[in-house]
Amino acid sequence: MDLLLNTVQSYDWGSTTALPRLMGAEPTGEPQAELWMGAHPAAPSQVRRAQGLLPLDRIIAADPETELGAAALRRFGPRLPFLLKLLAAEAPLSVQVHPDRAQAEAGFALEDALGVPLGAPHRNYRDAHHKPEMIVALTAFRGLCGFRTPLQCADLLDALRVPALRPHADGLRTLPEASALEQVFTAFLRPPAGLGPVEAVTDAVVAAAAGQGPYQADFAAYAEVARAHPGDPGLLPALLLRYVELQPGDALFLGAGIPHAYLSGLGVEIMASSDNVLRCGLTSKHVDAAELVKVVRFTAMPTRVLRPREEAGEEVYPTPVDDFRLSRFRLSAAGPARRLGAGAPQIVLCTEGGAELASVGGVLRLGPGQSAYLPAAAEASLRGTGTVFRATVASPPPRAFH
């Protein structure tokens, strides 16, 4: 077992207080958006070995079968396939979408063949991997996720009473679902020159947020987005997305092609280890409208809030991918020790109270915000009080997700 020393990412949308409060540290005054736990090459966790502090990606590369296990090595190659995070949002993130595996492989190969540098700001595909992800709320958590039905979108647009939106509302009512969503989404990605429509919609959502009606909470969220990103045309495609609120313990799974944006809250996020993000707006970064339309799935679907299912004292969040498996232990002093078996790499994160990991190598104590890495060759027992999350790979591969 190894205690992980992790990197805090200070993105401008991050909270100045949420992560310090969880970890019992003094705020620095700077936004602290994400705490990364894993072997992502951009910010790998550090572990202390006999040679000193070493990055986890180097440790895995030196002996991948011992660290990952034979099954994970066969399925994913010599890399940790997941990245675990604490995410603390105080302002809206960009609206974004992720490709599926085939799209990522094809897009990465094409941009490589065209000679687009990996670090180029206009590059869409940084690697050949998909990037499904899941967020589990630790506090009340808010976001935008997936398309409403075309009729719901049309009703919402009409409620804003902005003349420029009326033709789009008409199209949403008359065209087939996929065509209607694609046509309006694409038009909103390329608004007319000048800020006229964006300014009119901004004024309208701010006014609607102060009113009543079935979309009042949605308009309040859009008004928040407009204030955080003044004049950004990404406000327009955001109008097509469902507003969702999570309570602590609730989760959202975000598969390929689903546009989404987090708005506020603290949560545990797990994702396939990839940098493939295509942005739809609310950002100063590159927006490739043509590529986005190829990747986005123009299907309306209800927002499915996930809750864990009990499996022998472990609360498991179900997902349709095998890159990661996330579960939660709620520990009590009187409760039994929980066994963490060998065979796959694991990261254990304490978010509340305290935990004690015991193995043949000794005992490791974790407080809130602290995490440990267990290679595939290691097993341990877990006890304590409070809440602990466990990240690993799914084995056997998960069943269909409906």
C-alpha cells in the first residue's frame, strides 16, 4: 500500500473553500478545482518508495503486471485505465462532450496523420481513448446533462419571448426528434455575427429566473451561466440541456456523446483516463462545431440519477463500462472490517471521518481527502468511521446498462 501525494488543479471555476474544508486545511485564496488521484501523465500521484518520491505512472510502467494484474493489463495495456478526482465547482464549467472509443481512435489517428501537434490548442483528440465519467455528489450538486425532448425545448424557448428563438422553437415542434435537436444545436453553435441574440437571451433568462413557472429553476441556472460567461454564445446550446440537482450520495453517469456541464458542488468524480474533450461553449478554448456534430448523440433522454446498490457491505455505483468501478463504504466503529481483495489496482479515498488500511506490509491511516494506492498484488482490510470510496476496474465486464 502507498499513501498518495496528489496534485490540486487550480482552474478558475474551482471553489476557494470546499477542498480545504474537506481536508481540514487553510484556504489559500486561490480556486482549488480538482484533486487528482491516479497515474495520468499530466499530474500523476506521487508515492514514497525506497528510492524516494516517485510518480505512479513510472511505477506502473516499471512492472505493469504486478501493479495492474494480468487481467487489467490484457484489457487496457500498461496504464492505469481510470482517474479518480475530488471536484469542487464554484462556477459553471464549459459545456462539453466526449467521444466513444471508435471515434477517439479514428480522430486521434487522423490528427496524427495530419501532423497536428498533441499540444495544439485546436487539437480535438489528445489520445486514442474514450472518456466515460461519473460524478457522485458529496454536497448538493448541480449541472446540465443531456437533451430535453424537442417539445420541452420548444416550450422553454417560447417562454423566453425572444423573437430570434421563435424559428428554432417551430423547428423543434415539426421535425423528427434527432433532426430537430441536431438542427437547432448546430444553429446555436454558429449564432449570427455580433452579440445581439446572446445579449437578448441573457436578458431574457435573467428576467425569467425572477419569475414563476415550470422552468424557473432551469432559468435560474442559465442566468448563473450567463453571469459567469457574459456574451458567450455557449449559452444558446446550453438551453437545450436538462437541469439536474443531485443530493449527497446521488450520482450521474455521463457516456459518450452526452453534452453536459457542471455548475456547482463538491463530488467524487471517476473517469476513464483520457484527455478527449470537445467543447460546445462557455469557454475560451477551441470549439470545433463540425466535429462536435459528429460526436454528439441527438437523442432526448431523462436524466437518470444513480444510487448505489448493496453488495456484501459495499455500495456499488452501477456503470456500463469496465474502465472503472466505484463503490462506497460507510464505516462504523462497531462494524466489521471490509476486505479489499487482490487482483486489480485500487485507489481508496476517505471523504469523511477516518479509515485504517491493514495489510501484511503494515497499517495506513487516512483522514478526509487522503487516499491510498493498492497494486493488484496487494490485499488489505479496511475499518474505521465515516465514508470511504474505492476505485478499481470492473471485473468481470459489466452487464448492459438500461
